[in-house]
Amino acid sequence: MDINEHLIEVADPPSKPRHFVFVLMQNFTMLCFSAAVESLRIANRMSGRELYTWSLMGDGGDPVACSAGIEFVVSSDLIETNRDDTLMLCGGIEIQNSTSKRVLSWLRREARRGPVIGGLCTAGYTMARAGLLDGKKATIHWENQDSFAEEFDEVELTKSVFVVDGNRITTAGGTSSIDLMLKLIAQDHGEELANAVADQLIYSSIRTDQDTQRLSIPTRIGVRHPKLSMVIQNMEQNIEEPISPSILAKEVGMSTRQLERLFRRYLNRSPKRYYMELRLQKARNLLMQTDMSVINVALACGFASPSHFSKCYRAHYDTTPYRERGAQASRSN
């Protein structure tokens, strides 16, 4: 294909390209980073102009390994950037470990000069730790939502694919980097160019900040039953203070026995068991991702006593909450 035949005319081209500084954090998610950079590269290609440039930074200036184990050479250590630069922190697994005091100090110093600062995947955690999201709307990967909400109550956490709130940007991870970049490209240079970039990426379902990141409940559980979905949604929204099966059933116009049969038929477990698994899954996320005490984790997940919590946790995960926390600590060292 001769790309010159399909160049997109950009109205009022900028005098200089918009520069992105990607800050790679240890164990960052390669997909989020590469999706963002590729979107910018293709925008340049489809316009026939250098609309965007980018550089890589890393704490210490040494090569940074992504979560897949591949190392990336960065251009520099954490140095002062230009005010017009757009800073994008690239997070991934074990984001707490890569959120060092040095990174936080640099980030706060840069933020005082007023640039646009974004966090891809879990890097919203780093931004929140630096105080950059106080009073702002934000999002983060669904796996980190519980721990984030417990730690940063001054941030208005959403389940959106991405959030742009003033000069602060957060994304949920995965392909949400594409959705964000398409929005920025459209704002900078028009919808036609953004759509051309999406076509090049074979990206046919462009999401906005109004779209949520997780699959619908019917898709996740593989069952399309309205009442079952309503009950599960009610469970997910009431982890700290669990609702009894009888009330759950009544709220969807069923008897407790009918609800039992519904769960047995479609999910091969009782409503009580399913609810317990949801609570224990949240508890494990909090143990792995926060410094909350075991008793506070227990209370946040609807357990009245640490002993009952420990008993249920061990029955499901074959280890105690205390050992889980200890194992996580040893992996981080």
C-alpha cells in the first residue's frame, strides 16, 4: 500500500511536535506502553508529519524490565522535563515496590510545574501516592480497585476504561492505552486522523471514558440470566456488609430455594459459597496489595472475627492470611 495516497490532512499543524515522556517502572506492562507508542507512531505515519515524539525515562537510568522479562533501554534517569511535555508513567505488577521515594519526589517536583501527567495500567497508584489525584476522578486496573479504594479515599475512583480530569490522566491497563491515545489524537488533530489510526490498528470498537473496563457479569460467568446477574452485582457491591441469601432472593422476586437452585444449575455452587469466594478474593487482593492489618482486611470483607476469617481463608487458599502476607513480603525483597 502506498501510504502517501491515504495521508490525512491535518488542519493547523503544530509548530513543534507534542512530546511524550514515558516513565518505565519496574515490571511495567508492555502491552499498555507499546499500544500507546504505536498509536502515536501511526498518527505520524498517517498524517505524513511528525506530530508526536517520545522519549523513555527510568529510575536510575538503567534498563527497565517489563513484566514479561524483556528489558528496555531508557534515554535517561529521572530528570527535569519541559513544561509542554506529557508525562506518562507506565505501571504493571507489584506497583508498590517500584513506587520508590525517589520516584515520588521527582513526580511531585515535576507536577509543581504544571504538565499533563498520566498513569497507564497501575501507575495511577503512584500518582495517588504522590498526591496528584487528590480530589480528582481516576481509574486503575480492576484487579487493583479494592486496594486502591481502601488506601486513597480522597480520590474519586471510577471503573472507566480511562479518565481525563484536568491535567491528570489514568487508564485501566491493557488496550485502554489505545482508547486514550485515540482521544488525545482526536483532540489534537481531529477525528479523521484518530479513526485512521484505529483502522491501522485493526481496532474497531473505540471506547470512551464512559465505558467500563470489566466485561459484563453475564459475559464473565458465561451465563445470560437477568436475575442471576442482578444477584451477583448486588453481592459484588456489598462485600463489607454481606446480604443474606433470603434478602438477595427477595430483591429479585424469588424464594430462597429458587435462588439456591439457580446458583446450583448455572454456577455449581450455593449462593453462600459464591458470595464467600467473592469476599475471599477481595481479601487476597488487599493482603497482597496493601499494608492493611489482617484484622482490617477481615472487617473490610465482612468477617466479624479474625479467627473466622483465617479459617475460611485457609479452607479456600490452603494457607492462612498471615502466611500469605509473609510470602508476599518475601517475594518483594
